[in-house]
Amino acid sequence: MTTATDSVELVGEEATGNVARAVLFAAATSATAPVDMVHPLAPNVPITLQTLWVYLAGVVLGPLWAGVAFTLYLLAGLVGLPVFAGGNAGLGVVLGPTGGFLIGFPLAAMTVGAVAHGLDGLTAPDAIPVPRLVLALVAGTAVVYAAGAVGYALVQAIGLVAAVSAVVVPFLPVAGLKIAATVAIARSDAIVAR
Amino acid sequence: MNLRYVAGDTYVHRLDPRSKLFVQAAVAVAAFAHTTPAGLAALTAFVGGVCRLAATPVTASLRSYRAFLPFLVAGPLVEGATVGAPWFVVADAVTPALASYRVLLLLLVSTAYIRTTRVRESRVAIQWLLPGRIGVVLGAGVGFVLRFLPVLRDDLATVRAAMHARLGAERTLRERIRLIGVTGLRRVFRRADRFALALQARCFAWNPTLPVLSPTWRDGPALLVAVALLAWAAV
């Protein structure tokens, strides 16, 4: 039995708030994973709202803490919490066909945050000019789908073109809808109240 | 639902979580290095043994991953399909089919890990792997996500039920996504503020006292197996 004699080093107020938000974003992403909706044009492609939270995290938390939020999400799934789409978990999923998307989430959230806010300090989400916001979201989308396609091609041992036609093209119209929805959310009072 | 910790007393339950993570990673490396019929047959025998040792039912575990089936089947189909006769080339589909099978094996190994390891043990393993403040934030954060997962799932189900009660399904998809985002975000902020206050009231610290991981003689064979797998992958 050993005794620790270090004094307790408290986490500061601002960092605690950011940790709490990152945790809640990770949990919200996990909570939306099993919820899918049906697209009127493509009923066989389930839409989960995970990427919506990737966008929102980047816009609201900024590059650093959005990255933390989705690293947490990934780790939570790795150690076995049922946070991935369809309530799945584990290293097998991350190394599976859709694993590229999961690895792309933290990168995309950081990209959205970095383009929307820049690297020094945060801007209020409703003060970010719309063109810059849209640019940030498109950049994030590009990152997440590039990672997803490369991951799918590597894991399934198929060509990049086949991978893009299988996992990117069917989802692009929905990604457009999510970007439009995110812009509307960033302009709503849900965020202004902060 | 098979993807959660199941209390037990098997050999795998008693292993140090770090050894289990190491074996899991070694299996993945070996599976990617030997995606051949012979290599995967050998790994199938190994994974079968692991599942037996960990008291993990194979068919029931695979059933819980059925959401993956479309992706696993799509790989070989897309690659084997051709435009025009003969429409489908079996030889082209073999490699993606082997890859799909490899995914199944990895899913089984990770199911065995999840069913035999407490989240708390995994947290300590994370903080051992990532020292310093990053490890504290990520290690503690995983526990917090576990705490809030059911709460937010409930929140979002409430939001959806409220939308349906007001004929939300008649609205456009963009509008529905926006509504879920706005209401979800409000809940997230409200809970985050209260949670941050609660953390501070309970002295959320960079240096908390954690359970001690102590490897035993049991970890020896597991580590040897992992090293052997890595050596086989390097051949």
C-alpha cells in the first residue's frame, strides 16, 4: 500500500467547461448513431446524424476541443461503449469497412473548427460570415469522405474509384442537406444564448 | 445486445487490459499481413480459441454486427461487377471477399475484449498509454461518455417523439435535421453547464487516485502469443 503525498491539482474552470462540452458532444454523437432516417430519393441509404455533430462541434467548440470531443468518441468505441453506427463498438469496427469515416471524424471536426474560427481564439458562431462557414463545412465534409473512401478501399482491398462509388457518391446529397441545416443552426438562438 | 462487459471468471477476464489490447492489435496486424485463405484459416482457429477462452458466443456476437453486412457484401459485389458480359468476374471478387472475412474475425476479437474488460480498467489502460494531461482528459472522458450516453439517447428520443407528435415527419428532411440539431444542441449545452459545475464541486483534478493495474504470471502466455503473431506478420 503506497500513499500519495502530492497535493490535488484541480482542473481550471475554463478547461472543466470545455471537457464537459466535449464529453456531451461525444455522447450526443453516440446517441444519434443508432437513429437513422429514410431519404425520399434513396431509401436504401440510412442517414445517421453523426456528421451533423461533427460539423456542430467544429463550429461551436473550435478546432482544439472539437478534436478532443471526437477523439473521445473514437476511444469510447475502442474500449467497448456502443457508440458507433448501429450500436457497435470495438477495434474491429475501426479496422472495418466504415472505419475510415470514424478516423476521419476528429480530423474533420478539427478542420471545420480551424477554417471557421482560425487557429487563435473562437468567434461567436453567429458572427462567422456565411461564406466562411460554408467553406469550413465543405472542407470538413471533404476530409471525412476522403478518409472514409481511403479506409474502405484499404480494408476491402478494392480500387479507390470503386470505393468512392460505393461509400461517397450515395451520401453526398445528404451531406449537402446537413451543411444547409448546420448553417441554419449556427444562425439560430440555440447558440446565441451562450 | 452482446457488446458490453459480462462479469465472469475466465482466463481472459483475469488478464491485464493492456495485454488484451496488445493481443488485439497483434491479431489485426497479422490479419492484414496474411489475408490469404491459408492465413485466414489459421487465424480463424486462433480467434475461435480466443472466443472459447473468453466465453464469447460466436454466432450471437456476429448477429449483433448485422448492420455491417451491407458494407461487407458490397465490396466483393462492386469489385467483381463489370459493365457488359460476363457481368461478374469471380476472380476479381476473391480479394475483397477475403478482406470482408478478415473484418468478421477482427469484430469477433474485439467482442471478446469488450465482454471481458470493465470500462474502468480500460480507462486506466488509456492513462497508462497516454501519460500526462491528455491521458487524464481522454481517460476520464471515456467514463463520462458512458455516464451520459443513455441520458442523451433518451433526450434525442424525446425530441424525435415530440417531432412526430407534431407531424414532424411531414416536414422536409433539411428541416427535420435542423430541428433535431437545434433542440439537441440546447440539451447538450444545458447538461454541459450543469455537468461542469458538478465536476468543479467534486474537485475534478489532474491527478486523481486510480486503481492499480498489476500484471500477473497469467499475462506471460498472452504476451508471447501477441509477439508470435507480430513475428508471423513480419515474415
